[in-house]
Amino acid sequence: MKKLSLFLIISMLAIFAAACGSNDKDKANGSGNKADVMTIKHQLGESKVTKNPKKVVVFDMGALDTLDKLGLADSVAGVPQESLPSYLKKYQDSKYSNVGGLKEPDFEAIKEINPDLIIISGRQQDSYDKFQEIAPTIFVGVDTNKYMDSFKDNVTTIGKIFGKEDQAKEELDAIDKSIASLKEKADANDAKALITLTTGGKVTAYGKASRFGLIHDVFGVKAAADDIEADPVHGQNISMEFITEKNPDILYVIDRDAAVGEGENAKKVIENSLVKKTNAYKNGKIVYLDPGYWYLSGGGLESVAEMVNDAAKGLE
């Protein structure tokens, strides 16, 4: 009986060792890591993404903002370094690869990185298939018609990919609270605002459901002009007479020249004799919005939080 028991023990140990060896081989071949691969659905399709990617190429500044806020800088491998807002300039360091421009990606540089994940948005969407040939690619552009929904979806997706769901939710909850506070002030205030962007001496206006329309749609600030019907991304070209005619109580201004490194010219363009006739100028309510947050990186955890603070200045 002792010999039989010893034989059974040895046999069981052999079976266990064989099973362990088989599992090790499965892990080496990737078949044991199926739980670490997730299917991410986005506007341009579906992509199978490995959880906690080590090398990420990021073209969307809002996504880079969110990664940075969640403490994931070490996962960033490449960015378009000439297009970074000032608060993300640390990604110009040589330890991050330059992957070309927002509209002209350097695909060879991206291939050399051999990334685990590529994150893009509107300016790169036409090259989606090329990106997919290099690595799993997800689209995180913000939909101006449902800004907060798409923004939250993007943040939640990034949180899931990197196992940062709880932190992402905490940040989003904090933003929701600040928006609720701002909206309460806006609801109680009759002030009407006009949103403008200056570039090369010209001025464009933006209304509801536009690129910057969340000031009206989400924050609740009333609009001085309901007849702006133009491309939601590029706005409507306007004259100084238009601003005088609408006579906004608050004039929000985004300086594109400053955003792209061509000098701070908005004040020279806006504060002329015609605009000085408006309530906004007379009451000190011309608010120069941070171009880094508004023009370059909207849709990130830090940028959206600061956009709320920026817009609130008009109601102080």
C-alpha cells in the first residue's frame, strides 16, 4: 500500500508539473493573456488594445492632457512636439520622440517607436488605416454636439486601458461639480456673451454647438447672438460692426496666433474704437481665454477643468 501511495503522489506531481509547463507556454505565446486585450469601440471602428500599453504615440492634445493628469507620462513614447500647449511642454524632452505634425504625421518615426497604441483625433482621421497598419489606433475626437458625453467617454476609455478607472471618475466628478456651480451662476445672470477667435487680424464668431459652444451649451452662459450659422469648427467671419451690433455683456476671446506661436495679437485686434462701445468693454468683461486650453488641447482632464474656470471670469 505504501508503494502504491508513493506512486500516486509521484504521478500527481508529474501531472501538476506538466500542467504548469503548459500554462507557461501559453503565456509565452500570448494565449494566456486574453483578459489583457480589450476591444475599444470608437468613431472610426474597433481596435484591440492591450491593457497598460508601455509605448503610446499621442496626437490628440486632450488625450495627452488626460494621460498626464492620470500620472501616465512614462507610457507616452511620441508626440507632435511642435504643437504642444505650454503646460505640456515637458513632452518636448528628448526622451519623447517627435512624430511629425498634427496634419502631417511622420510615419517612419512612428514605426521606429514600435508603439503598443496610437491615439488620434480629427486632424489625423484620414490617415486612420495607415496608423492601424503600425499599431492599434483609437480615435478620441470630441463631438461638439455632445461635448461632455464624448469627453467623458474618452477619459473613461483611457482610464480603462490603463487601469485608472477610479482616478478618472474622481476627476470627472470634480469637473461636474465645478460646471454645476458655474451653471447656477449663469442661470441667475442675465449677461449675454459672444465667443470670438482672432487670427491674422481677422475675427470669427462661434455659437451654440460649435467648437467652443460649450460655454452656452454646457456652462449655461446666455448667447448674445443666436444667428451664427457657420462651420462649427472654423466659425463665422465677422466684422467689428457685428460685435457692436450684438453688444455682448461678455466678450470671450481666443487668440489663435498666441496658440500657434505667432505672438499675442488678440488685444490689439479686439480693443478698437467700435468694440469699446460695447457693454463688455465698458464693464471690463472682455475675457481672454487661455489659447492652450481652448484651441490646442480641449477635451482633456486639466483643460476642461481650466476652461470652466476661464468661462467663470465673465460672470464674476
